[in-house]
Amino acid sequence: MAYDSLSIHDAGLMVNLLDNERYRRVCFEPGTDADGTSLIRFYHHTHDQAALDA
């Protein structure tokens, strides 16, 4: 699935899509960086990218 942007976090985070005019869906992918530090990747999908097929 296409995504508009990607952000990577290694500490505290908050997700609120209820009041988000730009993004409809965010997919989460846990992982580690090259040093083994835990992180999570957020793939941000716009309303058009996350639209349901009829």
C-alpha cells in the first residue's frame, strides 16, 4: 500500500487519528536500528491512499 510519509521513533509516541485532516491510517512496524536499538516505524496514509474500494 502506498504511503505519504514515514517517521521512525525510538522513544515516547502518541497516535490520534480522530482529529487528523491529513492522514486516515497509520501502519506500525516494530524493529531495531543497526545498533540494536528498539524503534517503531509509522507509515502515514492519506485519506485517498486509505480509501476503501466500492
